Amino acid sequence: MFFCIYIRMPVQEVTSAEALARIITTKPIVLVDFYAKWCKPCMTGGPVFESVSNQLEYRHVKFVKIDIDNLDDTLKMEYGINAIPLLKLYKNNTIIDYKQGLNKTIIENILKRS
């Protein structure tokens, strides 16, 4: 008898722009949550982001979080961060969608593009 066990990797927290760039350029599909520890909507949406990341239908997506306080102002401008929480969906190192906010509907709508 053969059993296949699927183990989902948790959301990956990155702490530098270099680490984020490495993931975006090496993984085919990446959903990034740009957040801050002091942001109330980010705090309430974080567990939802984690929950959606564990759904089998999104196993092809790499889920990543980065605290914008780890980015300097130039990088914030480069990533187009003017409000948080901000979700960006990358496919083959190209942004294919982005949304402000962090709730289940927003996350699932952006993931429809993956």
C-alpha cells in the first residue's frame, strides 16, 4: 500500500530585500505580504494569510512576508509600497497583480491569477 503525505511549508518570513529578491527570482509563483508589526490591519490579516497558505489548492505558490521596516525608503519606492498591508503576486519574476488589504477575499482574488 502506498501513502502520499503532503506537508505544506509555512509562510516564509524574510528580513532583507536581498532575500526577497532571491525568492522572487527563483520561485515561479510568489505571493508577498508587505506588512509592519505596528499595523493593526496587518496584525488581523496575518493569521488569514497563514491559513490560506496552507490550502492545498495553493501549494504551487510560495507565500512570503516582509516587514517594511526592514526596507529603506528607496526600496519601498522600488517595490511601490505606499500603504500597507500590500499583497503582490509575482510570476516568473514579474508582478502580475497587487492588492491593498489583507483578508481572505482579497487573498483568494489575487491568487486566481496564479
